Amino acid sequence: MPYVNIKITREGATAEQKAALIEGVTRLLQETLNKNPATTFVVIDEVDTDNWGIGGESVTVRRQRDTG
């Protein structure tokens, strides 16, 4: 029973893009490890950029600095 957790920043991934991720990860596990798609769980968490840090600062701050 595979469980895959995908974390992305909350920046407008469409329902279609998320569906493609879920389908693709499920298929990859089936093809690579012979896992049953019916018992494969894929969860996508969308995280605000204020709550995602890289190198000691939030993604929000980094992007503001990099585009400023």
C-alpha cells in the first residue's frame, strides 16, 4: 500500500495538473514496483510560500528579493 506525499507551493497548480501528477505517480509505482493502483495513495499538499523556507528565509522573501 504505497503512500506518496507531494508538497508544492500554493501558486496555481490546476486541477488538471494535479490529476496528471496523481495518475503519473500511480502508474510509475505500478510499472516500476508492480504496485496495485487500487491501493496506492497520492496526496498533494499545497503550502503557502510564507510557510516554505530555503536557506533561512521564506520563498516569499526570496522571490521578492530576486525579482526586486
